[in-house]
Amino acid sequence: MEPLLKVENLKMYYETIRGYVKAVDDISFEMNKKEALGLAGESGCGKTSVALTILRLLPSNAKIVDGSVTLADEDIVKMSEKEVREKIRWKRISMIFQGAMNALHPTYTIGDQIVEAIVKHEDVSKGEAMERAGELLELVGMKRSRVKRYPHELSGGMKQRAMTAMALSCNPDLVIADEPTTALDVIVQAQVLKVMKELKDRLDLSIILISHDLSMIAETCNKVAIMYAGKIVEYGDIVPIFKEPLHPYTEKLISAFPSILGPKTELSSIRGFPPDLLQPPPGCRFHPRCPHATEICQREEPLLEKTGNEERAVACHLYGR
Amino acid sequence: MKDEATMEVQNLVKHFEIKLGFFKTLITKQAPVVHAVDNISFKIAKGEIFGLVGESGCGKTTTGRALVRLIEPTEGKIFFQGIDLASLSIEREVRKLRRKMQIIFQDPYESLNPRMSIFDIIAEPLRIQKIVEKEEEVHESVAKAMEDLDLIPPEEFMYRFPHELSGGQRQRVAVARAFVLKPEFLVADEPVSMLDASIRSAVLKLLLGLQKRLQTAFLYITHDIAISRHICDRIAVMYLGKIVEKGSTDDVIQKPLHPYTEALIAAVPVPDPTARRIEVVIKGEVPSAINPPPGCRFHTRCPHATEICRKKEPPLLKIEKNRYVACHLHGSSKNTES
């Protein structure tokens, strides 16, 4: 089957006075239709930058240095800004931004904001678009009448749902959700995740879920890519990765989560701090914090290599030697 | 441990009046009131970690602040080592007590003064309390406090400013500041909720290590019941200003009695893709604390609500030893106590 989205050797650097910040450094992955991919890692590991690069929503000091993002045989990296705006954004790929609290425009009603997204991308009248805005709100479990509300009149969970409705307004193939539930309470968070899972099945959506919270990804996604310092260190189906993580970083990250079920284990932590992406450490970028680091890890960078199983890949010297 | 509680709260109430505009005050008889905390009681023993768990707006932070007298309670009594906090009227007396009680705030990006160096931030309590006289001793205490929190070597961090540190490092500074006075009681208001999971546990470990060494009594405020399981000896679950369930952490989490506690536990995502968790049955969101629902405050969202829940407020009843719940479903035992 032809993959829906193919990211190959993507490199995106931010130019600063002190040098290049290598936020996305040689990243490759594929996504099939109806798949949900989790992009996990600590803050500053480049997961949001990957999303912004795919949608070409980059600030002026950012440069896509190398690589391609292929969606249905077309390379988004090579497109002009106009093409991306007309063909890709919102119509094929849409995004639910981090912090729905602040991502909505405070002086427009929810309906107006959804209508704007529809009218800009499709040839429909405002009345028809408003009708669809109402339907979309119902789809995410809100009352149709909420189209007339301003963001400040809604609670955090409702704003998050409204953002989700907006992301679905032009029937995209792929929705990128960037930390969609970070600022929400646990119960509301569970409600929002449930809505997203239902929508995925009902609308045959593909989802990229960006989160530092592995437990959330475990519940929603079927594939996961673990990122560290601008690189993917482990990639594959969700169950084997959680059951038997190959990379020491993945292992540490999973055990850092408190569980409500099962035996009470001591929470583990990862010593040290994430590296400075201006000057990432040589060799394996995780070696200063890795408990198993050997001499080769300091010298040579491990490549993301497929393991016996087709769908699984890991970048670690420990594996296979 | 039984007799002398470090902190005892009796029937604490805190209502915030809403300020109305001029014209509204003319037509409104009584200003609306936010019922932030409504009649809660608990005790914290020496060296005990007591958790307050609940969603945002349930009054847990208000309670924490009242306990260190950052806000005045509307009603009720707070005793710290047997001394009634409300009886202290002079700032000097309050300050003397503050040496023994400290608070760590949620957001390390806002709780540290951006214009003070890390050294000055940690040294400030020492200087205010005039605990150490000589500047060398201040230096020594600050360095020691930083070492306790793995900010090593202290000299490397001391002369930096908060913006030069990462979130995890900042929160360690906030913890060092709270512990530099060796407090006997500490309020930790979601101390790790702003941090990445990988850093979270490191900060928690340091915090708990210090707690154990100094036998500090803790009020640990969190919205994450999974974290409370790893930290607290006992927890109280709050909903809209009321304690709905209280007991030892293991009992409450393994055998929740109140439907709200059940929902909170079911809502925690499980870091295991093969585990099937219980469906969350709770609908909607927390109602407004200005007009809390009559009867049981949870009845608007409760899947088991009956007629009586809409009318009569359930008292917090003792079900077993050290186990309390406020729910009409568990009303068999009649020994009301707090």
C-alpha cells in the first residue's frame, strides 16, 4: 500500500546569532491511511518543529536544509507558499495547536472562525459554511448553538473541542494534534481523547499526536516515534515498543510515568538535562545521560536501523552488537 | 504521632466576594460569592504527607494558601502546632511562624523573581528571618541547600538568573528556597505539573528525600491522582470546595467509594497500550462555584444520582477506621465525624 505521508531525511534548522539550532535533524518516517502516529519526547526535542515543517508554518529564521515531505506524490518542501496554502493546509493536513486556550481569536465567535477556515479553502457561501460549522460542533459533542459563542464564554475543554471541529472543517486526510490536552483536567482530557478516537474511526482520519505524555499516546496511537534532541531514536508499533523498548531512552521515558494500576513501583528518572541543540553532543546524542554508554557511543552516531521486524527501527549501538 | 498534629484544620470556609460594577451594586441586594472552600477539616501529623486531589477550581490551592496564611479564611480554625493562626494579629508573630512553614508554587517560571540571582533568591528567607548573621554563613547555607537539590556545583548556578535555567532547574531552586529554613510544614502546590515527565520524578525524589530527612509535614496539592499514589500517605479528594472522600492513599485508590473518585481514577491514562481501562462515564464539566448545585454537589454529573442526592447534602461519614466518604450511596454507618 502506498503510504499517505512520507517524510525522508528531513532537516530543519533555526538560524540564531549563536549558530544553527538543529531542531529537526535527519528525520524519516512513513504514515499509512487511518493510522495514528505518536510523536513523543521531552520538551525541546523538536517534535513541534517536525509538525510545523510538514505544514510549512515556519518562522523566518527557520530553514529546511534538506529532505522531502511527500503527500500523494507531491513534495511539500518544494512547493511555493501559494501552493501549500491552497492545496495542503487545512484541505489535506490540518493542525490542532498547542494550548487551545490561546489559539482561538478572542474577538470572533467560534462559528465565524470555523466559517473563515471553510470559505478560504472551498467555494461555498457563508450560509452553507455556517451550517457546516454547526454540524462540526455536533460532531465533537458540542451544542450547535455554540457557534454564536466567543472563546471566553467556553471552558477549556469546550475550546479544545471547538479547535478540533475547526481542524476538521475542510475534511483533511491528516490531522496533527500538538499536545491537545496538556492544559486540561484529567476527566476533561479523557473526554477529549475519546472524541478524537471516535472521529478517527468515523472519518477515516490519520492522526499525528504530539505529546510528552507517553500514557496518552499509548491510549490513542498505533505507532510511535520517540524523539530525542532532533532525532528519532526508536520507531515502530506501539505494543512492542511499550512491552519491550530497545532504546535506553524509551525505556527510561516509559518508566517515568506513574501508573494507577498494577504494583507500585518507584518512579525512575533520567539523570541530567536534555542537550543544547546548538551544539549537540558527538556520537549518540543520548550518551551523556545513558546508563549503558560505552566508548563507541561517544564517537560514532548510531543510525536508525530496522530490526528483524519490518516496522521496527532503533538507533542505538547496544542493539545488534 | 496521634496526639500532636502539626497542622489541624477545622471547618475551614473561604468565600470570595465578586466585585460588581457601580450600577450592578445598585440593583443587586447581595454580591455573588464564589464558594471556593466550604467547610473542610483535616489533620496532618508530623512527617506525614497529606494529599489534596481534585480538578481545577475545586478549592485545593485556596486551602493550601489559607494554611500558610497567604489568605484569610472566612470561617473556621487553623492550628499549627497547637497555635491558632487567626489569633496572631501582629505581623511579627506571623513571621516567626513562617520560619516553620513554607510553600512551593506550581509555576517555576512565575514564582522566582527574574531580577534576583539564584543566590539571592535562596538567601532571601535566611536574611528576612535573620537566622544567620555573617555573610559567609549565608553563603554556606545557600550552597548546602543547592547541593541537597543536585544543583552541583552550586557555584555554577549561584550567580545565574532564573531565565538562564531550565524549568526543572528552576523548580529545584524553588524547593531549595523552601527548604533552606528547614520548615516543619510545607505546602507543595502542584510542584511538578509544569515539568516533563522525565524530569518530574527526579525533582520529586529530591523533594521526598528532604521531607524524610527533616520529617516535614506536607500538604501535597495535585490534580493527578496517579502521582499522589506514589507520594502521599493519606489523601482527600475535593470537589467544588468540599472533601468528598478521605483515607489512606492505597485504600482510596484500590477501593474508591465516591463516584467522583472512581471517575478521577478511570480518567488517568495508562502507559500500557494493551491495558483496557474503564470507560469514563462522567459527562460535562465542573459546575460554577458561584451557585453550586443543591444537595450533593456532584449530582449533576453523577451516574448514580437519585432523588435524595438532589435534595440533601451528604455529610462526610466515617465508614471504617480512617476512611471517610460523603455520598448517599454509602450512608449506612452513622458516626459522623471529621
